[in-house]
Amino acid sequence: MAADDGKRPTSGPAGASGASGKAGAKADAKGGGGSGRQRGRQGGGSALTGRAAILAVVVCAIALTLAYPVREYIAQRQEIADLEHKQSVAQKQVAELSQRKQRLTDKSYIEREAKRRLHYCMPDEKCYIVLDGGASDGEQARRSGADGRPPWYETLWRSVETADRTR
């Protein structure tokens, strides 16, 4: 083994110790004072920290770049859901109104509603309207006394008189 150029693998314990001895001698000659692995960790540690910082900055930049579009996407999805709900409500209302329109074209329905709501009577019919609502005179008197409130027109007149007085 006259000259080891590092291209040939060495075998055996003598070759292994000779290779590590040369690496140690080169490191001592440069003034390193340690093995190549330890120097790699020390020098690589600061490089790794710098790489980690750059990676962190890149990840933060990507996160900040995506934050606004994601927020807008979520807001638009919520708005779409609200509009779909309003659309379904409006469609139900349109369906109800179209049914009502169809009922109003029926003559028998109009006659029934006129009798029920407006108390209309056909010319050949005799119609009666019960005013007391099925209560006897004693019950109606008790109901009016139970309220204890005067009729609306008396309350209105009292408020007019009160407002007319000078203070």
C-alpha cells in the first residue's frame, strides 16, 4: 500500500485504522481539532437551522397566501346555503299562491268564502246571524263584567279629555 487515493476499498483492520488515521491527520493539520463527523454536525447544525427558518418562512407565506381565499370560499359556501334555503322557501310560497289562485277560479269556493267571511246570502236562501255567540244573557253579562274594562270609545274619549287639560 504505497499510496491510497481513496478509490480502492480497503479491507481488514489495518486498512480501516489507516483510513481513519489519515482523516484525523488531515483534520489536525487544518486545525479542526475533531473528527469530520463532529465538524459536520457543528457546521451543518447552523446550516440546518437556517434551512429550517427558511422552510418556516415559506410555510408561513403559503399559509398567509391561502388564508384569504379559503376564508372567502367558506363565506361564499355559507351564502350559497342561505340563498338555497331562501329559494326553497320562496318556491313553497309560490306553490301555495298558485294553489290559492286555482281555488279562486272555482265559483263554488268563492260562494262558500263569501258566506263564511262576509255573511253573504243567496237571494233564494234565508240566512240568520246569531249575535250572542251561543251564550245566554246571564253569561254574556258576566263576561262583560269580568273584563272590568270600559269600551274602547270611552277610553279614547278619556284620553282626549286628559290631553285637553292644561297642566
